[in-house]
Amino acid sequence: MADDKTKTGGQDRERISVNEDYELRGWAKRFNVTPEQLKEAVKAVGTQAEEVERHLKASR
């Protein structure tokens, strides 16, 4: 399913889409990591932003 850019609230803010370049860059900047590091974290723990953040913090 494509990312519906008209729906900007709720669950969409809690999930990371590494397939959307603007989201990948934004989340990587937020977590102060490279896009590649973010992709690896998502691959390891899934798309939940909270889980990805925990994983990245534990990896440092």
C-alpha cells in the first residue's frame, strides 16, 4: 500500500518507512544516524519508531 500523504497523524508518525526518501532522511536526522544505520535498525527491530530508537541507543 502506498504512503497516503494526506493522512499525516496518528500511526503514521509512529512508523518509519525506509522506502520513502524524505522519511528516511528525516528519521535519520532525528536519531542522529546515517540512513544506512537507520535501515539496518529497521531491518533488525521493525518499523516502530520507539523500538528503532531503543535499538539505536543500545548500539552506541
